Amino acid sequence: MTSLDIGHGVRTALTRMRAAWEWYDTIPPVRRVHAVLGRVPDAWRRMSRWLNSVMPKGLYARALLIIIAPMVILQSVIAFVFMERHWSLVTQRLSADVVHDIAALTDFYKLYPQDEAILRKIAQDRLGLTVDLLPIGDMPPPGPKPFFSLLDQALSVELRKIGRPFWIDTVGKSSLVEIRIQLDSAVMRVFARRGAAYASNSEIFLIWMVGTSTVLLVVAIIFLRNQIKPILRLADAAESFGKGRDVPNFRPRGAREVRRAAQAFIEMKTRVERMMEQRTAMLAGVSHDLRTVLTRFKLELALIDDTPEADAMKKDVDEMARMLEAYLAFARGDLGEVAAPTDMAEFLEELRLDAERHGHKASVVFHGAPIVTVRPAAFKRCLGNLVSNAARFAPSIAITGHRDHRYLTVTVDDDGPGIPADQREEVFKPFLRLDDSRNQDEGGTGLGLAIARDIARSHGGDITLGDSPLGGLRATVRVPV
């Protein structure tokens, strides 16, 4: 980059800044404030998104962070202030003592320059200092300063009181401090132990921080674990109830708020179960009354001579009985059944055999652990309805099962005419029957898919319809395990 390029860039930047400033001058003061403050929400939102991305997501980790972080920060600040004051005071006094010893040695050398050996012996034996006398000359250039310059500052302040040029090195040798003082006829070089001039208590500081933080962390973990367990039990109980499984040993525990939420869950569960029982009892009564009427129709028709009109009436009565059973099965939903571990591979194999007995070509493939906890009769009815729906309109059926650590997924593919994409949600509505090629006077009640979805959702899952690789319809059942 040449100087012309740099000059051009600087001129461009100055022109932009001048234009921006002129625009800013044209804005009224109130709008200036809004223009500046308008950027604050955007910056705050970006910071919030960043914090959300780095912060822990679990309640346990967040609670630990909320409890520990402020206390550790406060403790660190207090400990740092205390230790810093302690270090400063002690270091200043130790440095003053060392400098006083050096000043005494310089005075001794001024009075008795010929007794250099005695000077070294006194410094070594009495003061713990190593003294050398160097030829007169310039001082070395200033050396590197340590990260914490407390020792340099204290020594420099005290050495200035001697009134002689000096040079210090506190970095070159880890255990020694080198001090040089320029005298009239020589340069006195003194090596002092770092501990004699500097109070290094970093070990105490670290032990204090680590020890107290560990105690705090252990107490917080033990306390929070006992507080989080009731919440996890409540979540597990709600999840099990949503999957149609029993929750026998659940009872409120933990803090008052958690107990209140657990009690509300138990009351809600009781109300839902009571409503189901009432509906089942009502349906049982309706079923009994309607079956009684149909039985009378059948008896009366049996007493009538065989005529074309009587045969037609008998078919209507049989159709009505079949539709009544389908309606009651949809409304009842097999709610009284208890969930139990079921071998899903064997389960799907039975569906394949049933389809083949009715003259259809069927195949089954299953991947993963086969044991899944479901309500066996209800889940068999769910998959049976899907297989029957496929068998009604297609000659070939492919059943595939896959179980991982979270879900059981079962797909039923056929090579039939399929269902248009815009009607795949409509077919799950009760009593709805399509007028296309998948409903050619088959006599269905329009409840098969509705019953199947109702059972899947009672297990905490769902059913979706899509395009099959075989060319027809794919029904996918997905329930949590």
C-alpha cells in the first residue's frame, strides 16, 4: 500500500464522518436521543441471545450458578482486597528493612573502603546479603517488569531515600533480587533473598479460595439435588400419565411450591380418571340399551318368512350392530387397560400373518430392542386398523418397526391409490369417509383412522400420513418409549 492509497483512504473516511456529522446536526435534539437509544434494544437483544446460548439450560445447573456465582465473586473481591492490603504493608516493611541494611553497608564502605572482605563477611553472616563491588560504570538498561510490580514499587521508593543511582532486577532470578547502587568509586551489587523483601502469600490465597469454594459447592449441590428431585419426579409422573401408564407410588414431596404443583397434578389426574370412568359407565349403559333393541329386531326378523325385504332388513340390522360396536370402541378407547412390556417384533409378525391369511402380500422388518411398554390390546387395535386400512385398498403391505432410546416408530406402507395430500388430516376426523378410490363401497364407518390416532395420542405419540416408497400411502406411528 502506497502513501497515495493511505491518503485517499483517510480522505474518504473524513468525508464520510463530515457527512454523518452534518446529518446529525440536522436532527432535532429529541430525535438525536431516540436515534442513539434506538440501537440499545438491538444490542440488548443480541447480548440476551448470546447469554441464552452460553448459559446452562437445566434448572439444576442454573440454580447452582445463581447461588454460587455471586458468593464466589463477592468472596474473591473481599479476599483480594484483604490480601492486597496485607501484601502491600508487609512488602513495604520488608523492603524498607533490606534497604536499611544496604544503606548501612554503603556507609561502611565509605568509611572503610579498604575492608572489602570484612564488608562481605558482615553482609553474608549478619544480614543474609551477598555483596560484590563492581568497577565504576554505567548502570544496565532497565529490565522487564513483573506482572505484579508491588516489589519493584516498594524497593524503588525505599532506594530513592538513599540518594544514589540504583538499578533493580526482580525477574531474572526467581529466588533472588538483584540491587545495584552506584557509589563514588564503585558499584555495589547486592543479592537478597526474595522472601526477605517480598511477602508472597499466593499459596494462602489459592488455598483460601479453593477451600471455601469447594465447601460452598458441595453444600449447594447436596441442597439443590434434594430440591430438584421432587420436580423430576413430578415431570416423570406427568409424562407417564400422558403415555397412558399408571403412576402408583407418586406422592407430593419437596418444597411447598413443588408440593402444591404435585397436589394439583394428583387432583387433575383424579378428575380425568373420574371423567373417563363416568364416560365408560355411560357408554356401557348406552351399549346395553342399543344392543337390547337390536336383539329384538333380530328376533322379530327371525319370525318373519324369508323374503327379499326381510333379507334386506337383516343386512341393515347387522350393519347397524357393526357400526354400533365401532362407535362404542372409538368412544371407549380401551381406557381401562394397563400398560405392560410388549415384544413389538412378535407383535408386528402377528399382523403380517393376519394380512396374509386374508390373501395379501405382507412383509415385516424390525430394528432395535423389541420390548416396549404399551397397552397391548389398544396398540394392537391401533396398528391393526392401519394394516386393515392398507389391506382394503392395496394388494401389498410393508410393515417396518424401529425402536431407539426415545421413540418407537412403526410405518405401514401400501401400493394402493393413496390419499391426496390436502385430505390426509381430514381422514382422521370421526365418521369421515372419502369419496375417492379409497372408499369404493367398502362399508366402512369412517372411524378406523380416528380410533388409531386416538390410541396413539393416548400413548403420548401421534400418527402421520405421507407418500409411500411403494407408490401408495405411508402411515407412521410414533410413540415415546
